[in-house]
Amino acid sequence: MSVTAYPLCWPVGWPRTRMGKIPNARERCAFPWARKRLSDEVDRLGATDAILSSNCVLNLSGEPRGDRQPTDTGVALYFSLKGRPMVMATDYYSEVASNLRRLSLALAYLRGLERHGGATMMERAFTGFAALPDPNRVKTWRDVLCIDPATAATADLVEDRFREQARKHHPDVGGTDTAMAEVIAAREAALRELGAA
């Protein structure tokens, strides 16, 4: 996955806060202070390869500028911890600085778990962050039709799996047009590859 500091790369699978439901932060904070505090928490955690992604335009040194408030105030922090890729994201507040502060507080509390004997809890908390799928990965016809890459595919197997997936994803049984179109396209691609189309 190619993560950029600008524009915002929101992690796949992380829910977004509804736009009308974002509260104002109780304590307002300055953008440079919030950014520095988050950077300090990342360092204290021992994280590496940190990328702060937001819709704040970058200055010449590649740091996000806090002088212009973007419409989407979400922030995502991508980093490595003990060799594993991690991500934390929030768009809870209506100001980017408040969301940066929220991330730094979350990191501080997780470090507190470790200090007080909760290293296992902290490890488990970050395991969930590491299990995010790559949003740039394109599904193959084998993925869509649930055919293992090690299995020798035949036209008959493709047709059987197509029927199974069609029964699950057809709009008449609660599926969506998009899901059904994906199943049909996977069947066509498989048959073309097998020379049976």
C-alpha cells in the first residue's frame, strides 16, 4: 500500500464519523503543539517509519500545515512497531489539531498499559491494527469464485463456483448489483484464461 502524507489515506475497514455528529473538542489546541506532541508519543512508543496522513497541505519541508482547516479533518498515523505495520486513525473532532491530540492521547494510554504490566494487552490491541487489508489489492477471479490458487481450475469447477457465489450475491436474495457483477466478471475472466470462453 502506498501511504501519502497528503492527501489523506484513510485505512480500509476503519469507520468514519458521520459529518453531522462530530463534536467540538473541549480543549482547543494549537496545530504545531498537537503535531509535536504526537511526534513525541510516536518516539516514546519506539515506533519507526511513521507517516502522518491528512488533508492538510504540506509545507516545503514535508510537514502538514495547520493554517488552513480542510473539510475532511481526519488523520491517520501509519507506523511500524516491532517490525509490524500499524495504523491508527480518527476523524472524531471538527479540527485537525484536536484529532492529532486524540491520537497522541491514545498512544500515551497504550504506553501506560505497558508500563503497568499490560504489555500483552498492548500487543493484542495493536494486533487488530495490523490486520488491515491492502486497499490497492485487486481481487482475482480465484478470490471472487473462492477457488484456491493451488487447485487446478477447470471450466466445470468455475461454473460450479459461479453458481454458488451467484446464489449468495444475487440481488433477489439480498445481494447487490455490484457484488453480482463482480461474480459474473470473475466467471468470464476465468473461462477466458482457461480457454473455455
